[in-house]
Amino acid sequence: MATLKDVAQKACVDVSTVSRALNNTSYVHPETKARIVAAAKELGYRPNVMAKALRQGRRHTLGGSSCPGST
């Protein structure tokens, strides 16, 4: 599984630039963004949604428990 670091190396940019480009959080030059997107596609990069949720302090999971004998 490819990481942001792998994409950054392939596109010859910094990891933070890859992050900004893929998350659309700030301006990245269109030519640079195109290189990043192409590198991500070539490497098969897919964001890890669980890692992102942990970094942002949010989880979109359902959890529950049941105790035997309780109704």
C-alpha cells in the first residue's frame, strides 16, 4: 500500500504538498497537483480513513455491547 511519502518521492515534492493537494486544503500549483494526482494513481494510493479519523479526533464507527441475561 502506497503512502503519502511514496507519492511525494514519485512526484518530487514534499509530503506536506501531497497532503495539501490531495485534501484540497490550500493552493497547490495546477501542474504540481497534476503530477501528484498522477503519481498517486500510478502507485495506487488510497487514504487510510481510520488514520485520518484518529488524527482529526473523529470516528464514524458504531459500537455497542450486550450483557447476557439483560433485557
